Amino acid sequence: MICTFFALNSLAQNGYRINFKISGLKDTTTYLGYYYGEQTYVKDTAQVDSKGEFQFSGNTVLPHGVYFLVLNKTRVFEMVISYDQQFSIESSTEDYVRNMKVDGDVDNRLFFENMLFNLARNQEAAPYVGVIKDSTATEDMKKEARASLQKINEKVLAYQNDLIANNPKTMTARLLNATRPITVPDPPLKADGSIDSTFQYRYYKEHFFDNFNLADDALIRLPKPLYAEKLNEYLEKLFIPHPDTIIKAIDKLASQVKNNPETYKYLVWNAVTAYQNPTIMGLDEVYVYLYDTYFASGEMDFWVSNSIKTSMKDYADKLRLSLVGQTAKNLIMQDQNLVLQSMYDIKKKYTIIFFFDPDCGHCKVETPKLVDFYNKNKDRFSIEVYAVSADTSMMKMRDYVKEMKMPWITVNGPRSAVGNYQKLYDAFSTPTLYIIDEKKKIIAKKPPIERLEDFFVNHEKMRKRLSGS
């Protein structure tokens, strides 16, 4: 008897045990699921008996977060898991939430009370929403409806603020707090009496995570992938899209969560996926930095597999030789007359490297655009094009040059005196463009052809500014 007592006591203290009794449910299988970022997973399985009773239990505690009950492949209701992991829930299939009774867990009691409070407020707001949407309602009626809605919103905020203040460590409070917006004060006046126009931006940036604890891995397990959304908004909207700036921001955030392996892993990996194929030119340098700093160094070995590291290394190595700002590797290949043409021999101010494939359908759409741009702007900006055919067939290349009326230097990529160009440039898909300057520095990577004129105009302006002319 003593041994049995201690075994049960150990389970109660160190594991989880959640008892359910659902009226209207019997003789079926149910699952305990949870959220993780954008994905959902099953944690446990239980058999429902003839009385609607079942239990989820385990010897180790569950990570904090929002969980859900699954029946017949459908999520029937959500619950929170935090510090109390031995409790009971009783409800009915007629209405799971309205019939919910929780015993032994304050957190879930608060969670469902908040849910019921919001349902009541939604019902209270429904008539006013109807007035606002009613095209026959007068402006005075709509104004009054909006004022009433504002009062209801204030009730909700007051209720939630009170819950958070009185129960700050509960999962319910952490969830509500994470969704609260930052209140930005009015800008102060500067010494000369003018308004500080950058104050609100600086304040919002500085206080962006005031209500969102990045080191709390429970915030990864929410119904909405809020953790990733907050990170992406912070990096994409509050910083100049320059590699050095983004890298410093990521390093700062990573240092803040490093003591929690789960948030450390998630934050860094989220940054990796965000900059693996960035939409803004040049930010692939961030990916290379993240690989070198957090993966090649062994920093992430506590979770990442060797196969993932190998794949990341291969991709980073493909990128690192052709990042914006680096010296472009020379290409020496045969043209259609079997004469070797060196890209470094081009003496124009700018060289566009154009990787294409004669059998590529998208290339056939984009090449005429580049021909048109080149014919109109080659003298204006002092441009030459060094076009590289990916196909081994010299005949296909010659036919393509003729068909597309390509007036520039065109060479056959496989007929190279410097080895495989794909080891020198990230040009594994076609069409792909690079722009290099007279010093053979890469100044643009994969820009869209329709934006080339804008790019050169802006780049010329920048050069003039920097030269002081």
C-alpha cells in the first residue's frame, strides 16, 4: 500500500492527469491536441466509456500552451495547460463551453469564464453592428451605435485588464496580454517647440514586445501563430531592410531568449526560414550569417539533425559566393563562334549577367523584356549584357539568340574555362539576373527585369550623392 501511494503521488506531482466527463458522449476515442506555430499535433489518446468519462495522463508535465479536444477529426473545444495539470472538466455535447465546469484548475476556470464573457458581449454588440451595417440607418443612428460599441469594447478591455492584473502567471493572462496592442503616447515637443516626428516610431519599436514575452515558449503554442507573426512584423516593418541592421536585431532578440532552449530554437529557426528566400534583394546574406553563427558553430546542435545542417550548409555555400557587395567571380565561356569571352573584359559601367535556358518557358517571356530594356538604355547607363545559356547545345543557343534578337554577348555555360558557373553563382533556376559595376562588385541580385530602369536611376542618384557631385 505504501509503495502504491508513493507511485501515485509521484505521478500527481510530476506528470499530468486530466479527467473528463462529457454528457452525451460515450464509447468512442478522443485525442488531446496542441498547437505549435502554424502546426497542430496530437499529444495523447483516451477511450471514452459508456458514462462519457475518460482521462489523459502521463508521467511528465505538459508544456504550457493552448490545447484542444478532438472528436471524429474535429476540434470540439480548447483549454489551457499551465501549472495545475491535475484537474477535472465536466461538460455536455449540447454546448461544451456554456456547460463547462472545471475543478482543480483556476487557469481553465478563468479561460472559460473569459470565453463566456466575450460571448455575452458579442450578443450585446450584435444589434449595434446591425445598425452600422444597415444602409437605411441615419448617420445619427450609426454614430450612437458606434458609441455603444465603444462602451462594450471598454467593458471587455477592463475585464481582461483586471484578469491579467490579478492572475498574471496564468496561461489565460499570458495569452490575453500577448494580444494587447501597445499604447503609443502623443509625441512631445522638441526644444524649439516643434513636434518630435520620430518619437512614436521610436517608442513603438522600443516597446514592441512589452506585452509579449519572447522567452515564454507557451506563446508558441497558441491557436494563431502569433509568435512568428510578431517576429516577422518587428523585423520587416520596424527596420531598414539592410543585412547588417537585420542581423543585429536578430542577434539581440536571440540573446534575450537564449536561456529557454525552446524559444531560442524557435526564434532562430523562424529567422532562418524568413530569410532563406527573402523578397527583398540582398537579404539572403542574413541566411548565410545565421547558418554560420548558429548552426555551423554548433550552437543549435542541441536540437538540429546532421541532415538538416548539411542541407543548410549546401544552400549557404551556394549563396555566399554571390552575395550583394561581393566581387563577382569571372566567367569565361565560348560564344556561338566558339570564341572564349571573358566577362571581366567588359569595360562598360555596368554588366548584367543573364542566366537563361533556351527551353525555359519563363525565359521566353522575360528575354524580350531584357532585349527591349537593353536597346533603350545601353548607352544611357553604359550597360553590357553577358548572357549565359544553361543548355549544353550550341545549336539551341544560336537559335535562341536569333529568335530573341539578342544583341549582346551570349555564351554557353557548360563550355566554361572556369568550371561550373552554378558553383560561382546562385543561378540554379532560370531566368536569373545579376548586376555588377565597373569594379566587378555585385550591386543587384535577381532583380525583376521590369524594375531595371528604376534600379539604375536610383543607383546613379546614390552614386552622385556619395561622390558629392
